[in-house]
Amino acid sequence: MTYVGKDIAYQFWKLGLLGRDFHYRVFEPRPSHPLWATCSTGGQSDHPLFGGAAYVYNVIDVRQSYLQKLLKQALIAVGHPEGAERSHHFSYEMVALSHATAKELGYPASDAQKPFVEVSGRKGLGVKIDDLLDLLVTKATAEVAKRNPELSGDERSRTASQIAVAAIRYFMLKFSRGKLIVFDIEEALSFEGETGPYLQYAVVRANNIFNKLQERDGMTAADVLRSLDATASEELDAQGAPDAADAGTLWSMVFEASRLDEVVDQVVRSLEFSGLAKYTFGLAQMFNGFYHRYPILAEERADRKIWRAAGVAYVRDQMTRALDLMGIEVPIRM
């Protein structure tokens, strides 16, 4: 049995062309969707359908490009050119570690001449996601405790876990597929700059506006939106058009937020997920700029307060959708 031979058989199974199937058993029960595992004998007959996909995307780095071409050639050679057309290699560049992160993860001292430490499963140099998450959660917990000492232990742990996952997911997504990824823990966990926690903090900040708006004025986001028809619209005219030079205006921010579906369509067509990450980061920057320049809670004119709050509500919802597409949750506090 060879590495290539197993991958060819596996590719045929993914496309429903193998003519054979695995046995399946529940690996871990879960309330909604249990986690299944393959087994050689026995198994359960009530398992969901696995394999037989309409399209197959093999997510593996660019060093496996030759093997992925062989899989397509094997499909063509045995009379399944349509299977080759439905097979896609979602390639990406190598993922490495910064020297500081490698040291924290317990890697032995490496060649300092290289700007990064190469990760290679075949060489026994791998990173277990549980170990990496544990380290990130520990660091995030300390930061959350410093910023929010009143939070309970459970709330700190839950928030830290959400921040840790966001740090990893966004860091892995923000680079285009052709760029080397050098993962650095401190950079990924930063609340400033192009990071997952920065995006989370922007949405948390927007949520806080509505928490305080409800406390002070008894007005929810839904109340704000319902009152728009009866509110004078001079605030929109004063803020300028979508192509105005001032990118921090309300109208420009709302217009940019409305582009989310367009960006997602482009990402799906190009399979370049960094486009969604970059877009969301840019939107968060616009919101933070608007937040510092145009007060909402302290605004005395009722019409201005309502229009600005309505714009923030829309931008917040769009940023939350974008984060959800990246698998990132929004903490209650940060």
C-alpha cells in the first residue's frame, strides 16, 4: 500500500465512485449533531450519508500540488473525467511559527538564521491545536481579567476561549493563499491591529452603545429603526455621499457595510478567503473612526442620535455576520 494509492482510493470515495464504503460509529454524542468515525467492521446503519460529494475541495498546502494533480489524472485514466472536473485543490502556502511562539510551545532551539520555524508532521514537528488553544486561552484569560476584574471565573474562561479561537481563525484567514503564514501568538492575540480580537472588540463596542442607550433612554435597536420614518433626514445629507472624501462619515460607513454579500460572492468565486478578512477589518476601522468622531450617547439633537444609532446597528449586524462566516463569536465583554 502506498501513500498515493490510498489518496486515489480516498478521492474516489469522496466523489462516490469507489463502489465501496466504510462502516461508521458514533465517536462522540452531541445534542444536535453527533461526531462520527469510520470503523472496519460493524458500525451503525442509521448514519448520515458520507462521501458522494458534488464537489471535492482538498485543503492541503502547496507542497502537495503534484500529488493532487495525480489524483485528477487517475480519475481521467479510469474514465471519470467529470470527477476530475469536480476535484479541486484548495492550496495554500506553508504555515510556520515565529521563533518566540515555537519557544513557548516547547520546540527545541532552531536555526536562528531562518526568520521562522518550519512545521512538518513527517519530521515530527507539529502543533496540536489543543496545546495551542490552551496557551492562547491562558494568555487571553489574563488580559480579560485585567480589563474586566468584575467578571466571574466562568465568564472569563468563556470570553478567553472565544478570543483565542478568533485569534487563530483570523490570523489563518487574513493571508492570501500564496503567502507564507508565520504564526505568532502575541501578534494574533493583540487587541490592536489586524487581528480577530480587534474585530470582536469593535462589535462589543457597538453592542455597548445600545446597552447604554437602553439604560439611559429606554430605547433598543429595534426602537431606533422603527423611529426612522418619523425622523428628519438632514443628518444623512450633512454626512455626505458614499464617494465622499471623508471615509469616516455615517453614509460612507453604511454603504461599505452593505457590500458584505458582494464580497462574500467574490470570495466564493475566487476561493480567496483573505478578501472577507480584509473587508471586515476595513469595516471595523471605519466604525472605530466614526465612533471616536461622531458621538451617539452624548449627542443632544434627537434626530442625529437616532440616525447615527441606526447606522451603527446596521454596521454591527453586518460585522457580526462577517465574523460568523469566519467562525468567530462575539463575546459579551472584552
